[in-house]
Amino acid sequence: MVTSNDGGVFFSSDVNHPEPSFREINKDYNTLQFYTCALGPDQAEPHYLGGTQDDGTLYYNGSSLSMNSMVAGGDGSFCCFDQTINRPLIVSAFYNSYYFFPDGIITQYADFKWTGIFINPADYDYLNHTLYANAVTYDQVYPGSIVVISGIPYQPVGQILDLNTGTDVPFSILKVSPFSEQDNTTLFLGTQSGRCYKAIHLQDDPDISDIGSSKFPAANLSCIDIGESEQELLVTFSNFGVASVWLSLDGGNTWMNKEGTLPDIPVRWGVFHQENTHQVMLATELGVWVTEDIRATDVLWSQSGDGLPNVRTDMVRIRKSDNKTLAATHGRGIFTTTYPVALPEIPTPETTLTISPNPAPHTIHITGGSEIEQKATIRIYSRDGHLELSQSINCTHETADHQLDISFLADGIYLLTFTHGAYTETGKLIKIPSY
């Protein structure tokens, strides 16, 4: 008998026996079904983690995978590395069972297995050493609640926190904001019915706001990613027959459908390029898809299929230091690539930089016209090219209006640059003595 299953192909020559024996006859046949993946921080050597269906969580450090590569059993779920050295920090099994590696081996364990769902969404706050995970069960126990495990990795302590969202549907994605501060975490959450929330002040008195849209489908919200600030948000959905990709540039006040030329397929994960947030990569039911300009009116998507099969892909992760990218496929293992940066052509904004007064002894006022990006950078250079000042400012979409202290500058002539998006304007600044 020859039989196939999610482990590949198996053969038995004594299937008529009461206890037949089977042997694996796979050769270079990759059938691992990954739900999740993670990268180690060191660029010098490959260090990857992946949670799989049935085959536990596997750790790859450059050697061929074997049974010894399994660092935890069961169905592997959320996992992450210690971001200071190349070793696993957290892995998990089905529901809310977590294993911690404070010194390279499993010495701590936290079990909330009667909470959450089978492959349970979670995210880790490195700054505050705290893990956040869905607590809502399939039968609506712990409605609107999350599991919070602090003190990772040496003294993990867990609790269930009710966010009072008013929904009893399980959370399908949790995303810790990279702009969180010490003892002041911001968490974004999505649900299996298409609701989207932002929770602030999690360590104190959580404040929850619904930042979703009435235009969102009542579908599984599969991923949330954050761009250059918490104003720039990407949301995906993993159902057929719905608009799968949405973008907000104002923190969730308004949303734009960005499915564009993407076929009608579930989108399971989405990430901004870390050097250019106009670029977005998606993990879908049909491999990986990319766009070079998510802000375009009609977004053009293309399949990134050089070496990657047309297979369900559950997650993509990008390492910030070198744009190394992992794609976790559900059936063909993990694939790697480097996500190149490609700056799209951005029209020149219709704006004129004004510096007043000029010349000035103490303070100048900088103004700009229309179509200004929300974030801008002012730089002042001396005549010999030395950078005297670099300062980020907040603008609106209509105008830039900023007061700047220049009293620290020596008297003389300077070059002032005003950068917003991919566009830079320059002006001459004259610093004069104070009388």
C-alpha cells in the first residue's frame, strides 16, 4: 500500500498484517505546514523559527532539519527570538501554552490552554518584556479579553485582562506598536468578524477605541501592520469574496480599499517595507504578492514567485537590519529572500518654502503650501557642509507651520532644507547678531 498525508508519502509491504509497518518514502519532498515564522537578529548566520501543523516548533541554525530541531511539540504557533542574541525566546503550542528560553533551554512555562483559539494570535512587547495574546474562546468565554504575561523570560506572570470591547468574537490578530514607550504600551487588535481596535495605556487603565470602518467586511481580520507612525496602518482580511487590503493614513479615522489588481484570494499577512512604506508585501492563499505603491489610486499588485510555489502562505517576516524576509508556507516549508527597496515616483508637491524673518537673530518661522506630508524634517547646514541641526516636525496635509530657534548658530549664511516624503526644498538662511 502507498498512502499520502500531510507528512508526505508512505509505503507498507505488510498492510495485511494485524500491525502493518509503514516507512516514509519522501525524497526532497517538502510538506511542512508552517503557521508562523521568526528571524534571529544576527545577519551573519541563518537563525529561523517556525511553528508547524502537527510537527511542533522548529529551530533552524544552518544545519539540516531533524527531530532534534523541534524545540517544542504539538502544533506550533506564535514564536519569536531574543533580539539581542541569536536564540529562541518564546515558542508556543496550540491555544495559550508558552515556553520561554531565558538561557537557551526551556526553563519556564506558562499555560492558559483553556483560553484562546487553536492557533492563537499573540505579539511580544520587547521594551516591557510582556506577551499579549487572545483570550476569547470559540464558544465566547472571556469575551473582549486578552492574556497578558509579564516578567518574560525569567519570572513570567500571567493574567486575563478584559478590554471591554463589547465583542465576544475571538481576536484574530494582535500587534504591539513599535512606538510604545516604557510602561506605556499601545496595542492594535482585530477580530474574526472584522472589528479593529486600538488600546493605549495597557499597564495602567487601558483606553480602547474602535478604529475600524463600516466599510470593512464582516470577515477574519488577519493582520495589522504599522508604518512610519501610528497614523499609517495596513489591515488585511483572509476570506474569499471580500476586499482584502485596507490602508489608513490618519490612524484609522478614514480607510481606503487597496485591493487593486489583487485576485480574489485570502490575504493572511501584510507588511510595509521598512525603508519605504509605499511598498507592501502580502502573504496570500496563492503565494506572496507585492506592490511598489500602496498609496496609488489604482494599486498594481504582482506575484513575487521567483522560486516560490503557488501555495498558501500564512506569514511573512522582515528583518529590519538587512531586509531579510521569511515566508512561512502551509505545505512547502519556509522560503527566504531579500526584500529590495524601490522608491516609487512621487509627484512634486505644489508648495513653496518660506523662511521669515530672514535675516534673523533668534527665531525663524517656516511655512509651506499644500500637499505636505504629515512628517517632515528640517536640516540646517553651514557653508562648508557641516550639519548644524536636524529636527523632525509634525505637519498637516494642508500646510507646514513651524517656529525654530536658531540662536545657537554663529552669525553667517546657512542652507536650510525642508524634506517631506521623497521631496526636498532648500532655502538660504542668514543668521545675524542680536542687538
